[in-house]
Amino acid sequence: MKKLDAVSWEEIYDYWRLYGIYGPAILNQPISPMELYIDFSKHDGAFYGYDWLTLEGYNSRKATIENNITQFIYFTKPTNKGTIHTLNMLINSVSDEERAAIWIYSFAKEISDHHNRGNINRYAYQLCNAAQGFLSQHFYMWHHAMKKLVPDIFINHNIYSETEFNTINAVIELARLNAAIILHEYIPILYTSFERGEEAPDISVRRE
């Protein structure tokens, strides 16, 4: 791909799909959260929402919910809202293209906001612009106050600062790699106090 002042979303997605031929198969699958039932019968209202948990964190959280629901409800530190918004988008996506745009934007936005060394920023900025143009047609975008969009950036910052990036496709590959590691290290969670068959609220951030 040529270095351009502007790059189309179609070009970016073509490269995402190309790398997907030999990349981790997990990125080609829809995101389905694991449900954790919350017994909210002794409290007013209902409990329903998404979360990211590490494998270790999942076992600990499940035990807390089962054995000390009060501690979970009142003393659990809330997960960053930006990462929850990202998960909401991923769960409610309807195509590989939408998931690609979500992963690319969230990765590139964090890079452009927090890593100002090296020349990766100009490509991250291009990726954000192109992905946002596509995503905004289908989803309500992240609020500007949401600074953390993914649970973790697993690519060491030395790679950003010490590597001379010559094309945007190298950054797309990093976005794919980081997304695959997230899905390996984290479990998407749906907390719910609704029994199966009960009507749950619509918390989707889709526009349509």
C-alpha cells in the first residue's frame, strides 16, 4: 500500500482480510459473552451489563458473585467505560468488516493518543479517520472522554518508538495481533439478573 495523505476504509479492510487468511481464526468469529447470573432479588431494579475479565479474574469474580453478592455490587471496582463500549460494539456487530473497524479504530486511537514517539502516529491517525467514517454509520461512537478503548495494549512501546514504519499495513497487522491476544487473555462477560426467557433491556450501541 502506498503512503498516502488519506486512505480509504476499503483499502484498509482489504489488508485486514488478506492478513486474516493466515492469521488467528479467533478474529473471524462473532463475539459472544459468557453470562454470569446476578441474584438481585434482595435489591431494587435489575443488573445487566458487559465486562472484560482475565481468565484468572473470571474465576475470582464468579466466586465472589456466588458467595458474596453484596461485595460484588458495592465494592467491585468498575471497568473502564471505554473498553465496555468497545465490547458492546463487538458483541452487537453483524459482520467481520464491522469487527475489523472496531479493533482497528480502538487500537489506533490508543496509539495516537498515548504514544508520540516514532512515526507510527501518522498511520494510526489515518486508520482512525478511515475506520471512524465507516463505524459512525452503524454505531454510536466512543465519547471523547473515553481514553482507554481496549483492555490492554500487548505490543511493547519500544516497537512503536524504535521501528520506522514505512506503510500503513504494518500497523494494521499490529492491530490484528493485539486483538487476537486480547481475545486469548480476556473473557467477554454479560452480567445479568434476568432469568432465561425474561425480557432484558436493549443496551446496544448500534444506530440501526
